[in-house]
Amino acid sequence: MQRFVDLAELGTPEVQELLALARRLEQHPEPQALAGKVLGLLFLNPSLRTLASFQSGMARLGGSSFVITPGQGSWQLETREGVVMNGAAAEHIREGLPVLASYCDALGIRAFAEGKDLASDLADRQFGAMAALVDRPLVNLESAINHPCQALADWKTLDELPGAGRRRFVLSWAMHPRALPLAVPAAIVHMAAMRGMEVIVLRPDGFALPPAIMERARAAAAVSGGSVSETTDRESALAGAHVLYAKEWGSTAHYGDAEADLEARRELGHWCVRPDWFARSAPDCRVMHCLPVRRNSAIADEVLDGPRSLVLRQAYNRLPAQMAVLHRLLKS
Amino acid sequence: MQRFVDLAELGTPEVQELLALARRLEQHPEPQALAGKVLGLLFLNPSLRTLASFQSGMARLGGSSFVITPGQGSWQLETREGVVMNGAAAEHIREGLPVLASYCDALGIRAFAEGKDLASDLADRQFGAMAALVDRPLVNLESAINHPCQALADWKTLDELPGAGRRRFVLSWAMHPRALPLAVPAAIVHMAAMRGMEVIVLRPDGFALPPAIMERARAAAAVSGGSVSETTDRESALAGAHVLYAKEWGSTAHYGDAEADLEARRELGHWCVRPDWFARSAPDCRVMHCLPVRRNSAIADEVLDGPRSLVLRQAYNRLPAQMAVLHRLLKS
Amino acid sequence: MQRFVDLAELGTPEVQELLALARRLEQHPEPQALAGKVLGLLFLNPSLRTLASFQSGMARLGGSSFVITPGQGSWQLETREGVVMNGAAAEHIREGLPVLASYCDALGIRAFAEGKDLASDLADRQFGAMAALVDRPLVNLESAINHPCQALADWKTLDELPGAGRRRFVLSWAMHPRALPLAVPAAIVHMAAMRGMEVIVLRPDGFALPPAIMERARAAAAVSGGSVSETTDRESALAGAHVLYAKEWGSTAHYGDAEADLEARRELGHWCVRPDWFARSAPDCRVMHCLPVRRNSAIADEVLDGPRSLVLRQAYNRLPAQMAVLHRLLKS
């Protein structure tokens, strides 16, 4: 494995090998596996799980890491090509990225969507430009349109459920005070399709996932024997659901227009996952979320604090899943 | 030892064992004792000594650490229960804390007093709420009303003085441009009482320590054979004093009222520890302070730079004292 | 070696030993050389290369490091003597520095020029005041007037060029939106002179390096057999040049006067290193820069992305050069 930027680059057998390795490392720690190795972590956006779990995971494998946060102790980074740099950014990624890469054995990069141009974000243009500058094993810590570390950890969490095989998986839009990126919904719908699940995307009008994301998931389902559909009807979506994965994202009908997005979500306060969603037809449905979650906006306290919730297990699984990734990328 | 959040939870014999271990680690380093162990450090407030010494101490014992600073590279944390999270905080402690705990072998938390509701701060409600979410060994890096790491290091510093037994210990209020929390004075008056010292709290009117703090210290003195009293009279307090511990804190008569607090301290500029405090009746009195200290506001340059000062030794002792704590919490 | 704060303190033979050690560590890693050692890194100013490479270098030698950034998770530091501290800074360097030193085996400090008083900056008064408070091996991570880590890495980069001996070295002023400090030009002109090069400082009127810097470089050239001159004439400077080192700095004729500096640089947009600078008389001239560089302000894209550029190699060389420094300072 040369890099970990998209589950689709790996294919299911390699994902399963990674998860087997993750389970093995949980059972049989290898505290010297990455002795002397250094992981660089570049965060253009905030983080808690990724920031903590990569540092911890690297340490548990005997390696080290350093964190660079442009604008907080480090120079702001310019990403545009050909620009005359006379503004706030003192350093261009064309220098910053290769330089950081030259100090480490693998580099992780977090760069959220700019949220202005949907085509550019769907093509993951900014992450791609950065990745092209790195001649080391690369880890996607969440890009405009992907979050493979989350997808891998969630796959592991699903594997741990009883009857982990073909199951009804609902990705539901959830309320948030403002637009969030498409990275997690795109990664998760694709992951669930790769796993061969019956995937239903449940979202209000104006919040459909872009066709490119849906088609990519359908292609994965065609290989795995799963399916991918979408609906605005909560009751039909939840009927018989085994897993509801709640996630907030911006209005795709008004991508990049913060005001129109706010207007579009104004009446959507009922898209907060509550116990009564499950009462009738999905009594055993589990609830997933990638965190951070805004309580009582996206998911109600009673759900997060109740037995349906898998969110802490998902977060925990980031650690062994990513340790497997690091092990595969860096173990000589 | 399951956690280190309050010297009172330990009792004197266990404190003395910790200090013996601290001295042993100074003499006989154990650079592999915590190999493979990871300490998480969550700072909701600024730090220099705690931030540096815990990272260094963990490294000197062969372990690793990571630092999370909400609002600086990590999400702001919500602490209120039951709230609809539609404000600035993206993550609730109910997720953030257990998640961080799941990535490490022990977790340290710094959360200063909110400084609004005295009863809430005295009960250490915020720290208690966070501690309840952590299923790992926990270290109090300074809470609303406690700072056991400082107290332990100061105990060690006192032990290093000639005639370390029963001695006259004055905790004196000192000037600061604005109100500071009660954590250090509460921890220090209790520590000195536990050590069996003759403790005098010297402070202006309006700045008496709350009865709950004084009573807790008196209970400790009753066990140790020490005593605890308070006064506004500097001359009588300092007569024969062996140690003056200077500390700034807010007006308890106006707790949570910044304006009234400022007014209360307006004429208190003479509460800056100066050489003439000691001239008459306490010529050999040593001066302690937990740092950071505002020079020439709380303590004059001549005192800090002179032979009375123990402040650098106190700060240094944070390292071995905390290494002993980590060793006890994490060494298998 | 007791500290690494200025190449001039070392002399050429010791520099050459450091560079030999750097090359040896590149060939034969010593992943346990600094096991158990802790490096403290205090950054009063932003960094990317220094911040990442020191952490990585320490880890590759088996040691650990911690980073303190006053104002970002740590207290703001006061540097003035005798002041009444009733402003924003909560901690004085007279406590902060010795305390940090007591937690580590070596301390690195970055403190850029204040840029107000030229005499004070030339004397490196602030760094000197901090250095005097540290009783540990000390590394200058860039002070008001020096950047020995950059100079050492650049020396190594020059050594790697074909015919590394006596060569024509042009330090050229380059455009920047505002005044930058003199640390790098001062360190580089001195380094090139120490290496016995024919050094030409090329700069517009009003941007001459201060006499103290030029004299110091000439003294080094007198020992090494090199030479140091200065000019405003680009064509004569570049004729036959082997290396052009581009660097931005503030107007020395208007030191500390931001408005006059802006006015002085208003017509200097042509001081952006472009391919046509080399076409006539320096076809094989290589281009160096310490980074970060503002593309198309100081150096054009075509130059940075072309075969003349050494900037990534310079940045990479920070790692082995500094590992040699750490090895010499800390290996017992």
C-alpha cells in the first residue's frame, strides 16, 4: 500500500486485510513496529479524533509524530497556482508540502472543502494538488470529498455488530446550524455500498447528494451485491433499518450560497434524530455518527446516551483502524 | 492509585510515598518505565509549567503524550447538559471526553473556574462532570478549586527546606490586575495544613477564603496536628514566619462581579510582596509562588531575584512530582 | 559544544565537523543516540521548517521534544526588565525561561527582531537576555540577527554543489510586501564569507546591510580568504555568479518606520528573481532561499519550479544539519 486516500483505491479484499490487521493489533500490540519512524500531520482545519488518534496510534507502534497547523504557530499556506503572493499567506503549498514530506516517513493532510465550487470539491482538486507534491506515503485525514479513515473505522464498527453481513443501512441527513462539507456522507455511502449493504440515502428536498457521489456508490454496490437508493420519506426509509447513520451536510441545491442554505434548512429542525424515529418499524436500529455531533440539533440526547448509539465505538475504532493503515504504510 | 485529582483523596502516607518515589526517580531514572503508554492532555486554559512538564515527564519515563486545546486546532467543547448545540461549540464533553480517554492510558484535564457561581466552583462541578466521563486514570491539571500537582510539588519543595517539620506558613493574598481563581489558594492552604504546619491566611477584607475552603483545611490540620487561622494584619501574620506563599485571587465578597472586584482591589497595590515585609520579624522567611507571577504587581523584582525566592525550585519540582504520579498511575 | 547560537562562535573546523556528522547521520542513522533526552522548543514567532524538523530530528535520534508557543495555549511572555506587569503578558522570561530549561536537556528559542531599534536588534539584546537565563545547551532557532541553523544547512547545500570550493555568491535583496528582519541576510553573508566565497551583496539604495553586519562578514572573509563587497548594480553582480541567494529584508535607512519602508519599496517590484536575470552572464547560476518565499513577489514561479532552484534541498538539509547539532549538544 503506497497511500491511504480513498477506500475505492484499495478494493474490498485490501480493506478486509487492513481490518484484520487492526483486530490483530488490538489483540497483539506491536510497540516497536514503527520505531524510528516519523509521521507528519498537517491540519488545515480543526480536529479532535484525528489529531489525537494518529498521535496516539503512532506512539503505540513505537513511532513519533509532529503536528503543523498553518495560521497557528505556522505560516498560512497559499494553494492557488500562479498567484502573486502579497496577501496573508507567507508560504505556498509548492514549497510547504514537499518540505514537510522531506522531514517525515509519511504525511497526513486534512483539508476540508472550500464549499464554493461543487465541481472543484467533487473532484477533490485541492487535496489532489497537495497530494501531487508529496513523495511519501500519504494519508487523507479528510479532504473535500473523502474521509477514508472514518470510513475504515466505521466498516470495523459495522463488522462488530451481530449479523454483520447484508443489512439495511440508512444514511440520514441531520440538522446543523450551517452547511457542512460532503466528505463524510460521500465516504460513508460508498463504504456501505462496498460492504454490500442495502443503502438508502434519506434527505430533505434540496439536500440530495450530487449525482457523482450516488453513481460512485452505485458502482461499488454493483460489485458487492448491495444497492443504493434515495428518498425524502423517513418512514419508508427507516422501516426495517438496522443502522441509521446521521450526518449533516450543506444544501446541494444552493452549494456555496450560505444565505440560501440557511433559508433551505430553516424549517428542517425536525431532522434531529429522536427516539420516536425508531419506535414503529426499526426498534433495534443502531445509530452512528462520525462526531463531533451537535446534541439536540442533529441527534437528541436520549439517542446519544441510549443503547442505540455506536458513536463512541466508532470513535474508538479510529485508533486501531488507523494503526493498521500506518503499519501497512510504514512497516519495513 | 486510580486517579490524582485531590491530595485529600490520598491522605498523608500516600502523599509521602509519592514524594519518596519522586526523589527516587530523580536519583535513579527509569527511562523505560512507561514504554508504550500514552498520556492525553486536555487544556481548556493556558499553561506553561503543566504543559511542558507533563510532556517532558512522560518522555523521561519512556512514554508519549498528545495535547488537545479546544478552540486552537480542536473543536470548542460544550459542557452544559441538555442544551441545543447551535452556538460556537461543535463538540460536547459527553462525546469529547470518553473519546479522548479511549485513545490514551491516562488523561489529564485542565479546566479553570468559570468564576461566576461560587457554589458551583467550590463543588468543582465542571471538573466533576468531566471526570465522570473518563474511564481511565485521571489527572487534575487544575480545576476550579484544586491544583493537586502544584500542591504535591510544593510539598516536595517544603520538604527540601532545612527543618522541614512544623513551621509557620503564611498564605498571603497578592495584587493582580484582575480576579484569579481560588484553585491554588484552596489547594495550598489544604496542603500546608496536611503537612501539619501553622497556617495563617493573610488577606484584605473582602478577600477571605470561603468557609468551605477554610473548614476543609482545618479538618486536615486537626489530623496532622497543625493549625489554620486567618487575619488581615500583615505584621502579626509575618512575625516569625518561615514561608510566605503569595497568591492572587478574586474578591470572594464580589465573586463573579468583575467590576466590583476591580473596585475592591483598587487600593490594594501595597499587597505586592516587597523586601520590607520581612525586615523586622521574618528575616529568613522564604517566598513561594506557583507562577506565572506578575512582577512588581504581586511580588517585587528584588524578592523574586533574591535568595528568599523558591519559585524556580517549586516549578522544577513539578517534573519529578508528576513523574511519580504518572509512574503510580501507569506502571504495570 | 555547549550551545549553538552563532556559527561565528564555532569557527570553520567545528562547522566542518558538524557537517561531517550530518552526512554520517544521513548514511548511518543512530535511532537510539538521544534516548531519554528531551528538547524544549520555545517559539515566540511562527515556523514551519524549524518547528517540524527539530521535532522530527529529535525523534529520529530517539529523543523527544515539546513545543511552547506563548499566546497560543501558553501565557504571553514579558521581556522588559523592571516593568510593573499589569498588561497582557502574565509571565516574565525571568521565570519562564529557567523553568522551561529545568524541564529539558536542551532548549531552542525563536525570537524574531522587534524591528524598532536597529542597535538593539544588531546586538541581539532580546535573545541575549533570554540566553542568559538558560543553564542548558541552547539552540538559536532564529533571533533578531542570526539564524545559525539556516546557515549550517545552507553551508551543507553549498558543499553538495559541484566544485564546492571558492565560488561567486550573490546575496540579493528581493521584494516582499513589508519589511522583514535582518537575521537571515546577516547569517548568510557571514556563512558565505566563512566558506571563503566571493560574496557580493546586491540591494537597492536604502537597503544596504548595516555596517556592523558587513564588517563582521569581512572579518570572516579575511580569515577564510574570501571577499565581501556590495553593489546596487544587478548586472555586474550577477556576471559569472554561481549562486544567487534571494532574501527579503526591511529598509535599513528607515528601520522601524513601517510607512517609510513601504514607500521605499514601492517601486522595487522588479526585485523579483526572474529567469532573465541569469540569461546573459550567469546561465548556470543556482538560486537559494531560506523559505517561506512569496512566489512572484520575491522569486518567480519559473525560477522556483526550474532546475536552478535549491530551495527544497536547503529545507531538507535543515534536518540532518540540526540532527548533528543535537547530537553534539546532547549525546553523552
